[in-house]
Amino acid sequence: MKLRYLGHAAFEIKTQEKTILIDPFLKNNPKACAKPEDFEKVDLIFVTHAHADHLGDAPQIAKRARAKIIAMYDIAQWLTENFGVETIGMNYGSANIEGLQVIMVPAWHSSSFEGKTIGNACGFIISTEGKRIYHAGDTCVFSDMKLFSDLYRIDVALLPIGGYFVMDVEQCLKAVELIRPKVVIPMHYNTWPLIQANAQEFKEKAEKLGVKVALLEPEEEIEV
Ligand code: NI
Ligand code: MN
């Protein structure tokens, strides 16, 4: 499958059968390499929490591309009520959704939209075509990352490094030790001045821990 970075925490996964988006924040994203209108055929959209830099353009894309949004149950219900989109609500646990194994894991973070708390924040471990991708969402480091990576061997981990609202480089290096993925792609940094991070420093230090780090510019993709 192909994994393409769209900027900030947004990714596109293309398998043989499906096009999947995660946290498609595009329109107001200064680093986005794509527009919501670019996505005409999408099957599933994963949303880690309701903050605008993650929910982003998910409702608009879902309507246009007839995609289903997978989110925490409470967020999914709110999306259906407010935006009239088709959703699949789940909670921390595991589900089989259209041939994918989807594990929803905690993320230590809040979840709100226009000042109102909606559901909780999560990360996703998505398995398809024999590979597992972990999108951590917005979170600090926490020791249960090890528990989940023991249960579900992670091939590619998408981890925030920008600090302030999420892990910084130092915390993320600890997360890498706990998760031990084959490849790490740092995200959620340098979108705005408040979340600047030295990705090169992260790469050098993480590679000393024995993982491969792919520093992707928006639009770049890797084969998983
Ligand atoms: Ni957030
Ligand atoms: Mn965020």
C-alpha cells in the first residue's frame, strides 16, 4: 500500500481496494498539499478527535466522496447529527470494518469543537494487507504505548513531535522505545510557529534506537 503525507497530521492510505484518509485537515492547513475537492473517491475517513486541525474537512469530503467517517462513538453521533454524514462509531477496543482490523487506542488529549467537549481523543492502529499503521493522534507519551505495540506489532508509526499540545522530540523518542516500530514518520510539527520541532535531530536520535525514520514533506509518500 501507499502512505502519503498531506501535511500536519493528515495522511492518505491507498490499498489495492480502498482509499483511506486520516485527520484530513486541508483547507485551513498552511502545510496542506491537497484540497478537499481533490478527493472524489474515498472509502473511509478516520478522525482521531474533534479539534479543527484533525476533524478538518472530513465532513465535506465524506459527503462529496460518499465516505464513511470512523470516530469515537460520541464524535460519530455528533457528526451524523450536525453534518448528516455516514459514520461508524466505535470506542477504545477493536473492530472489523470493511475488511480492515481497526484498533482504537487512547490518546492523552482533549476533544472539542467550537469550545464544546465532544467525545474523547484517540489513536488508531489500522491493519490491512498484512501491515499495521499506528496513527497516535494528538497525545503525550504514555506507557500503554508499549502494551499496544506488544499486542499489535507496528510496522509504521505516525507520531507527533511538535510539542505544546502533543509530544515533543524528547517524549517522542521515549515513545519510539516503547512502540519499537519498523518505521516512524514524525507529524504535527512546523505547521505553525508554536509547534516548531527539529525533525532532523529527531531522526538522528531515533535511528540510534534502531528504527528507520522517514521525514516526509507534504505530498511525499512511502510504500508500506
Ligand atoms: Ni488536538
Ligand atoms: Mn492537533
